[in-house]
Amino acid sequence: MKKLFFTLFLVGCTYLSSLACTNIMVTRGASKTGSTMVSYTADSHQLYGALYFQAAATHAPGAMRLVREWDTGKILGEIPEVAQTYSVVGNMNEFQLLIGESTWGGRKELYDSTAIIDYGSLIYITLQRAKTAREAVETMGKLVADYGYYSSGESISIADGNEVWYLEIISKGIKMVKDKKTGKMVNVNKGAVWVARRVPDGMISAHANHARITQFPLNDPENCLYAPDVISFAKDMGYYKGSDADFSFSDAYNPLDFGAARGCEARVWSMFRRACTDGSMDKYVNYALGHDLSERMPLWIKPTKKLDVADVADLVRDHYQGTPMDMTKDLGAGPYELPYRWRPMGFEVDGVNYVNERAISTQQTGWWYVGESRKWLPDAVGGVFWFGVDDTATSPLTPYYSSSTRIATSLQEGNGSMTKYSPTSMFWIQNRVTNFTYLRYKDMFKDVKRAMNRWEDGCYAAQKHIDETALALYKESPEKAVEYLTNYSVATAQNLFQTWQDLDAYLLVKYIDGNIKKENSEGVFTDNGNNYNIPAFPDQPGYPESWKRMVAEDPDSEILKVK
């Protein structure tokens, strides 16, 4: 049990080089509108919530690109720049290409400290160089082959307006040999082993910090691409001994155990069971709990109904509600049903180890998105990057068209950091609201949820008009359409910032000191009948009956008894 607990601890407690993230991928046939979608939560206790931007650029022959590790800023080396790089907003480029990831670590001995390309650089360099999902897979394969892969194991979501691909990759470690020509020591294991599968149309897939690709077709290049040595290398390392046809990438490079199931696969299961409501996912409940690993979940499923952006956002706003792991139900939720557990990922009492559940909605999210790629529209209009900062369950999404050429002040990199508060930062105002809400979650979350729904519903309703206006401008001038969409994206984000500042003030006034002020209407507080500035006596609902009984049963509560 201690070994299993330690595995779960490593999976869930992110260290700097491992972001514990969750992704869901939606194909055109599984989408209400015919778009493809990817959602990605970038979860790390050290990651700041900002919207990245790289402008399109041309580069002279011989120009070099400095490569820094995304997580740490460490300089890894330089690589030649390409003649033309594309504009990128967040994790979506000007051609509606989307990329997300989740880290799973894998076999420690395969880490390559001599390499140049880390997983973050792999994503953002590819976004600047590829136009389609298939091209992105090929670009990633070439980058790691040429410059080595610095990171541990990753699952990567890749989508364009037509296709969705799911790639898993891990480096091959270090084997230094003297080069006969140069006399220098070189790593003959440079590169990575990887496999990428195209998600069948009509299906959705997901991953959450564990490798999920098992067997894959060896002769179907339309739907499956892979490194030429992905199987032979596993055999050489002693990870696998069977036939090529039976080879499982996950079992070889990231074997499943209790920690992977409970801390990672459970998140995928929770999304799958909510998207597929026919009960077919119920049989995997013991798998998600880590109690029965004999039958793996499918790599993808067909949802009961087709999904839109709001549905996908709802899937990743998940605390295992309605399952045995529902985080509002156990003692750790406290009196106000708080669906969060502070880290570390577990604890020990009298030699018995316990877990703190790791749900999709988690307090350490830096930023998240639902990207929407709509290929029937011009690229300048079709790509919408719905972006949020902080915890998915308490932060609203705001639309950012991927052709935008500017970032709103509240979302800019450099406007605050994890060690420096900024009063003009979206990340910090979201965290002010969220962290206050944690204190009395059951009551306060209702107000936050109402504000989120009102905001997002308004943005969804406005999208048709924004698209139509942009299309009309595009026919006149693509540049005018881009400027219009940029102005809309920036203004909307700044409007959200102000909306959340107002919400922050409202919550403080309403819930100060554990009381709940009475309201005539939202934000209009009831006075005492004599003086407008003195409120009516506030509601003091106290603790729920279940909590009072738990307190009464505690031997230390004897001192509280009235005698």
C-alpha cells in the first residue's frame, strides 16, 4: 500500500517539470456545429495565468531560435529558425490549429538531459510552423529526431478544422558513444519514441497524466503514425517481448498502477460517463477507483449527444459529482461542501495511507481553454480560443479569436506573476474571488456560478452576430475583419475583468464575517428600515446538521457541552 500511495503522490503532486493537466478532444461528428474542439487545463502550483501571443514573422537565412524550457525558463540551446512562422494566440494558431498536453512522466531512465526540445517548446514551435494536425504530428516527430526530447512522457491533443489527433511521446534516455568522425561523445539514443492516432469522426477522447494508447494499427498511415523504432526500442530495453501486433505503448512506457488509475484515469472516466449517459461507462467505476485494473477504458467513446463549447466546458468543471468519489460528500469537504483538497495528495494516520482526490477542477489551474476550430469559415474568423484563468469550476471563459493581433491588458504576460500581485490582472482578480469562495463554498458558489453563466451565455449568444459582421468585413478586406475581431476579443476580455472586480466587491459585502446579508435584489441589500447604510440583521444559517453531529461525536467536543 505504501508503494501504491507513493505512486499516487508522484502523479498528483506536480513538481516544476510536470504539469498535472486534463484534456478532452471532440471530433467534427461529435460536435453540434461541426467544429472540432480541444479543452486543456494547465494545472501547476507555479504556473501564472496569462494568454500567450506570438506574432507571425519572417526570418532571414541562418537565423537561430533560442529554446527555453517552458516550465523553468532554462536555456536548452538553439535551433535554426524557419523562413516563416505563424501567429499564435494561446495554444491556437492563425490556421485554427490547436494543441494541448498532459504530462505522465513514464520511465525515469528515459530522461534525456542532453536534448534541446522540451514539451512546451515542442508545442509552441509546432504551432508556429504547422497548418494542419497531421503536419503538426510530422513536425513534432522531426523536431525531436533532430534535436532530442528533453522532457518526460507526454500525451498531446492536436486538432485542426477537419481532424483530431492524439499523440503520446517519451524520450529514449542517454547512451553516449564516441563519434568516429569527430571524436566527440554523442547520444545515440537522441530523439523519442511516439505514436499518434487519429480520433475517429463522431468520437471524443481524453487524457489526464497517464499514457492511454495501448495497441495500435501498424499499417494504417491515414489513421496512425509512429516512430519507426517505437516497438524495437521497447524490446531492446526489455520493456516488451511479444509480437509487434500485440505491442501496447502505454504498458511498455507508462505501466498502469493504482496511482495512475485513481489520480489520472479517474478524471477521464468521469468525463466519459457524463458524456455517455447510457450507463456503459459504469462498469469502469472500480477501474477508476484503482481497485480493478484488468480491463482498460476505451481510448475514445461516442457521446450520447453532440457537444458544443458550453458542454465541453461543463465536462471539465468536474469534481466527481454523482460518483463514489464525489468530493462534496466526505469529511474533507467540511461544513460547506468544499470540493477541493489542499495538497499534498495524501496523508497517513496510524500507519494507514489515505488519498486526497484529484479532480479535473482543481485549485492550482493556471489557465485553461476550450478551443473551437470551424473549418467552414475563413481561418481569420473560424478559430475561437475560449480562455479562462484559475480553477475551471469558478472561472468563466472569454472568447478570443485566434486571428487576433493584440492581447488584453488583463491577460498579458508580464502583468503580474505568481510572486507579484497586479490589480489589473485577470489571474489575480479571479483568484481573489475563488479563494474567498472557498471559505463558504456551498453558499457563495451559487453567486459565482450565476455570474459565470450570465457571462458565458451572453458571449455564446453574441457569437453569431460577431461572426456575421466579421465575415462581411472579410469580403471587403481580411485585414479589417482581423482588426474587428481583435478589438472585440480585447474589449470583451477587459469587460470580464471589470465584471469580476464588481463580483469581488459584491461577495465581500454580502458575506463579510461569515454572515449573509439579505437582499431586495441582486446587489441591493436590505436595510434596517431606519438607515440605508445599516443593513437588516444578516442571515446566520450556522453549520449543517451533518457537521454538527460529527462535531458532537468527537471526544474533544465534550468541553463544548452545555451543562
